[in-house]
Amino acid sequence: LNFRTPGGSSGGEGALFAAGGTPFGTGSDLAGSLRIPAAFCGFITLKPTQDRLVVTNTHPGIPGRSRYGLSFGFFTNTVTEQIELLKLFLGNSCYRQLVPTSIPFPLNEETVRQTGRLRIGYFDSDGFCPPVPCIRRGVLETVKRLKLEGHDLVRFTVPNVDEMVQLLYKLLMPDGGHYIRALYENDAIDPYMKDFVMLLKVPRIVRWLASFVLRPISPQLSAICSAYISNLDDLRYTNERCDVYKKEFIAYWKSLELDALICPSFPVPAVPHRFPSKMSMAVTYTALFNLLDFPAGVVPVGKVTVKDDEDLVNESTYPVGHNVALRIIRDSSINSVGLPLSVQIVTLPFEEEKCLRVMRDVQGVWSDDYLSKNQIYPTDR
């Protein structure tokens, strides 16, 4: 039995696909719901720009989600399979008759097939939630392999991290969690979800006080507690700040003359079921690219090693101290030897072809390591 979560929220589909129960999977992504299952289970996915692949007659996500891009995509074992599935929908005249709001913008296979040197940025930490050693190693090893293929790799620093965190968490639930909380009313709460549901009920004044108390102990939890929309004026202003942040992010990207960006897809490998409801601080790696509405794909890059596990519990290689949030991150990742690792590949809006091209290159340099059927799953509780 496997006592690790397949991720979510498209985790059921991800588990079915990884187990060989379907030739490909489908799902949506509002804060990582395609990419987290792909990272945890060891397969490939692409979250397109929201308007590149429009899907109707599905749940629209959290009402009033504001600037967050909701995307739909596929689970596959190879980048080639991603391309073939996307070709069926992107720019398809028959599909556009069914979904008139879809864009007549077919997939440009010539761009995907291009070869030659690219300038790729990378970061192994977003500056908010430090990834565990195996995740950092996966990124840096991928960077090393791509350099050997002739690509230019340059360091990228996520701009204005404090602003990013506030925007991300405030706009993820702009109603303060009222809508989600209502979904759980009069329902039996799964034990693994009790912490999450309880946090939805915490009054704002308590969150403000908690933010103040937690600031010297855990900057991550303090930031999350302080990130809430106080009124309609605050919502309008937060949306405006989000638009400015996106412009600044793109300007920084352009200043580095990047074709793509490589970074962690999530700060931990697959975790035991009791942890996800306690790990809100980990979502920045995926939700950032919904907030920006950038295409983002996930490609497996090997497995967790014994050395990774040893480095995790070594304070000199993964300092935790008294930080409650980092203790949760560390404890969630102990005994993960053999689990899949992955990286996230990101491009500017509507550059899915370029994203797929880099995903193909990453798949190529890890061709002997990435197949989900080769993964080993620990059975610890």
C-alpha cells in the first residue's frame, strides 16, 4: 500500500493515470492542481495560459477568483503525448464551434521542434518556502545537464517576494474563505482536512494577532495569517497591485533576455496524507504562475536518494531551527527515498510551444530516469 498522497486537486485522476488505469489524464489547475499530482506521481503535465485552452461545462473554481488564471490540461508519460493531445483542441475549428470563446490559435509545431541554444533562467528557492534538499538537487542537476547540452543558464531571483506572497494568498480566497467554508457546513469533516477547515473559521482579529506573534518564529506562517482582504477597497487595490507586479515580473524577465525559466514544481516530494492541510506555505511555487497566468509544465527528473534523506535531517544542510512551518516541511519529507522528483518549466503567456520545447529538452536529459513505472514508493505511514 502507498501511504503518500498523489497530490491534488486532480489527485484521483493522477493516481489512476500513474497506476496505468487510463492512457492519459485530464484536470484543471487554479493553484497547482495539475502540476502537484504530476510532481508527486512522476509524470508530465502542462498548465497552459488560461485563454489558450478554454473548457466549458466544468466547475469554474472559486467564484470571484479575480486575477488567478484557471487552466485545463493533460497528464501524459511523454512530451510528445502532450503535443498530440493539445493539437486536437488548440485552434481546432470544430472545437471552436463547441466553445466559441476559444482562441483560433493552433499549436505551432515548428516552434516545438526547434533546436539550438536557449537562454534559460533558474531558481532553486523562491525566497519564501525553502525546498527540501532533494528538490533543490533536482533543479541544480537539471541545470547542469542542460548546460552540457549547450544552453545558457542564468540565475533568476523571484522579484519582491513579500509582495508576491501577500498578493498570492489574498487573491486565492478574496472572500476570506467564506465560499469554501460553506461547502463544509453540515458535512462530516475528513480527519486529514480538519486543520484546513479550522483555519477557515479563524476571525480576522485572531489572524492579525497570530501574525504578530508568529513573526519572529515563522515568517511563513506570519505572512499567511496577515494576508486577507479587509474590504472592497482593499480588493480593488490588491488587484491593481497584482497587475503592477505582473508587469514588473515580465520586465525583469525581459531584462535577462530569457526564453524560459526552470524552478521547483513543489518544495517537497509526495507527502503522507496527514500533511497537506498543514502546508499552505508550500503552494507559492505553483500558485505564482496562476497569479501571473504563465504557462508552466512539470517534467520528472529522477528520484529521492539516501543522501537527500540524510541532508534533510541535517541542520547544516536544511536549517529549520524553531520555525514551525519548516519543521512541517521537513517532517513531511522524511523517508522519501525512491519517490519521484520533478522540475517546473515556465514561459511567458501564450508561449506554450516554447515551454513544450524546453520540457522536451529536460525529458531528454533525464530520459533514463523519469518514467513513472520505474518509481519506488515507500510504505511508511
